[in-house]
Amino acid sequence: MNLTEFNRILRQVFLLPVIALLITAGALYLQVRGANDTVKLIQGADANIAQAALVAKLIADQESGLRGFQATGDDRFLADFHQVEGSIQSELDNLSAAVQSDANQRRNIEELRNEYQNWHDAFALPIMATVRAGGTANDVTLNLYGKTLMDEVRQDISTITRRAESRRTLRIERWHRQVHTLIQVLVVVALGMGFLIGLFTRGRLKGVSSAYRTSLEVLSRRAEELFQSEQRLRTTLTSIGDGVITCDADGRIQMMNPVASELTGWTQEEASNRLLEDVFHIVNQSTGETVETPVAKVKRLRTVVGVAYDTALVRKDGTRILVTDSGAPIRDQTGEIIGIVLVFRDITMERRTQESLLANEKLAVAGRLAATIAHEIHNPLDAVSNLLYLMRNGVTEEESKQFIEMAESELARVTQISRAMLGLYRESRAPVPVDLKESLQDILLLMEHRLHELNVTVETQLPNAVMVNAFPAELRQVFTNLIANAAEACSPGGKIRVEAREMNATPGASGGALVVIHDNGAGIPEEARSHLFQPFFTTKGERGTGLGLWVSRGIINKHGGSIDITSDDGDSRRGTTVSLFIPEKPVISSASLPQTV
């Protein structure tokens, strides 16, 4: 039996009782509806009896008030008479409307209305007129006549009441019959449906039982396959070199591979069912502040996430290692997150390698500038020595002042060069306001001798001041790399253009500064352009480290900026342009530092 047939049998087994219940409910509804109609008729008869009693009471109140006035002549006894006089007609109208479907009752009510009006006009009004005129109303014949009229009124009311009570009794008997019939119908339907359902279900349950046994066999085979698959997965997780932790939707650890146990210092047994942040406790390496766990981040963003670059894992013994990781949600068929898998690895040695590469690149920059700095410092100092020699051999006072001014000028140049050199390597701990114009001018000053040796002309387009918040030494390192690359690319006899200008903020983009360094060299071959920012890739052969552009992009990305290189190696238009965008107030991110590949 396949799944389709099994589902069909289940639908039949469950559908038949539902149909039976619907039929029973329909029969019950019809019987209850008839009973409810009868109850409404009974309630209508009760209302008619109560209405007739109300009319009788009002007429009795009128008669009592008239008798009191007849006996005393006091108008106060007529207060009730006049008060209910208008109500009697309206109540008779209500009674007539209530029995609209009963012609006999309507005829009885009309007779009551006429008899009452006859008593009112032929007896009650003359009695009141006689008493008010000062006469006596004790005439036996007149009073007997009034009694006869009132007896006829009471007789009509009694007839109406008896007829309403008779109809009420018939309807109650009818209701009892309907209830008895309802019980009989329910018993018959229940027995019949139970018998049919039993016969039908008996045959179907045999098929279900057979299908159940088959399903158990299939489930047993699938359980075995699932166990084998799980074993293969565990073997795979054990053999890979990264740490893997799986958690449930609440962030409690379900499984760790041996690498994860080694990196965290927790065994599988110790970590099982613990919250991830208890075992995988990560902090910012620089500040020591706790970092949001990948589980919390995945649940918040509902997508694959990673941690910041400067993240350290606090192991069970309190030691720290630098890690990089990613967290991914595990979803069920509906797309809901039922768990999270975390993959991470130790990058402590990799980070040290990166730091060594960065330090080597900084030393390489220093090496590029060493000859220039030595020449730039030697020339002013040589001039100072010559001036001192002249002053020792005797000079006039006027010549002495002139020589001193010249010596001070040369020493000021040495001071400016040394300050620019220190600024290239002295770094602040936080971003500070940086004048890009001043930074570029300092770099050009340091490289003046080198540019002269390469016979390269520099054209600058620098405004009064272009201010951003940044790490000045890092930006000077970037500018030094790019200007040196441009000079070497276009020498000898080439030309470099250095520009810096402010960029105003626009909707969706922050303001900042744009630095453009353009050279008219041979350009970069097309096949090399896609590799420019890869570490150790160079077009300079043995003269280059291949780290300059890689480090420069990492520094610019760290500042939240961007670097773009366009180049043309054709015959008509040749040259390379490097464009740097630096936000005015960037959010410094260590996660943007370069990584080895």
C-alpha cells in the first residue's frame, strides 16, 4: 500500500463519521427548529394571556374610580379613570395585533372593544354627568344596567383568556410530542450510523493495519539510513580543520567537533546543552568588550553572519585566541529557524603574519625614502657648516646677520623634513582631524629628491584645507605608496598630477574628500588589473614587494572609504589614475584590514 492509498483510507475512515455527524446534526436541527417554533407560539400565547389580564386590570381600575366618584362625588376618584382611559384602547390594539392570525380571537377582541365602549358611553359618562350636576346616581335600574354592561365586558375578557389558554395547552402538548420524536430520531440515527460506521471502519482498519506495518518497515530502513548519514556527517566534522558547533533555536549547544573542543577548551560532554555564550565567549581584542554571539546575530538578522575582524575567543582557561567565524541558520521546511551552525578557526598565527607583512611594507616605504631623506637633510646641514666656516674666518656684522638668517632657514627646512618623517610613522590611538593638503605636501617634500632623480614633474591642485578624521600616519603611508608607484611608472620625464578636494554629502552618501593621483606612464596591462590588490602581486619584478596596494586598500577600507584604479595602456591615451574617497567622519572598522589569501 502506497502513501496515496493510505491517505485515501484515512480520509474515508475519518470522513464517514463526519458525514454521519452532519446528517445527525441536520435531523437534530430540523427537530429543534420545529420545537423552537412551538416554544415561540407558547410564548406568544403567554403574552396574549398577560395582555388580556392587563386590559382586565385597567378596566377594573376605571370601574373602581367610577364607583368611588359615584359614592362621594369627589373628583379625585376619577384620576385613575382618566389615567387609564387612553391606555385601554392602545392595549386593545396591541392585543389585536398579537392575534392577527386568529380570526376568532380578533372577533372576540372587537366585541370586547364594543362592549367596553358601550359601558363607557352609556353608563360611565352619564353617571359622571349626573353626579357633577348635583343629582343622585343611586337609581337601581341604572346601576343594574351598568352592571350588565360590565358583566358582558368581563365575559368577553374571560372568553379571550380561555381561548388563549386553550391554544397554549395545545402547543405545549405539541412541544412534548416534538421532543419525544426528537429523542426517537436521535436514537434511530445514532444506532444506524454506528452500525454503518462499524461495518465500514472494520474493513478499512485492516488496510490501515497492513499499511502501518509496512510504514514501520520503511521507517526502520530510513532510521538506519539516517544513522549512517549522521555517522558520515560526524566523521566529516571530526576530520575538518575548522571548529564546528551546532545549537538549537534557543542557542543551546547540541554538538561540537574535536577542533571546536580544542579551541574552546570545553569537551562535548561539558558543553552539551549549555548556552553558546558560556562556551564560545568572544570579546573585542582591543577593548575587551563582549561581542554579540553569532547565534543572537543570526536570530536578529535571519541570515548568514560573520564576526568582526578584531575578535578574540576567551577559552575555558581564560586565555585568548584570535578567531574568525561565520554563523548560518538551520531552517525547517517552512523557513523557520530551528538551529544555528557556527564554523570558526584560530587566526592568531595568520594575524601575526599579517602584522609582519604590514611592518615589512612600512619598512619598505622607509627604505624608498631613506636616500631622499638623507639627501634632503644633508644639503641644509652642509650649507650650515659652510656658513659657520665663513663666520669663523671673520665677517662683518651685517654679513654675520645674513649668514645667521641663512643658517636658520636651512635648519628650519631640516626640522620640517624630520617632522614630516616622524608623522609618517607616529600614529595616534584614535582618529584625529587631518588636513589632507598638509599631508600630501609633507609627502611631496620627503620625496622631492627622489622625484628629481626620476626626472618627474609634479603638478598639484590642492585647496586651502581639506579636513577629515583619520589616522594620519596610515594615510601618509597610502599617499607615499601611490605617489612612489606613479613616479616609477611614468619616469623618466613623466608627469604626476595630485589633486584633493572636498565632496559634499548627498542623499544616501556621506561627505568627505576625494584624492586623485594621476600619472602619464605606460599604463597597466589589462591582464594585470584584476590582480592589483592581491598580496605579493607586483609588476615591478624584483624591485617590488607586491604589498603596497594590498595594504593601501586595507587602510582605506578601514576608514570606511574606497579606492579605485583606472588605467589605459593604449597608444593615444596612456596613464593610470588612482582615486581615493575618504569619509569626513568615518566609522573606523578593524574588520576591513587586509587579510592574506
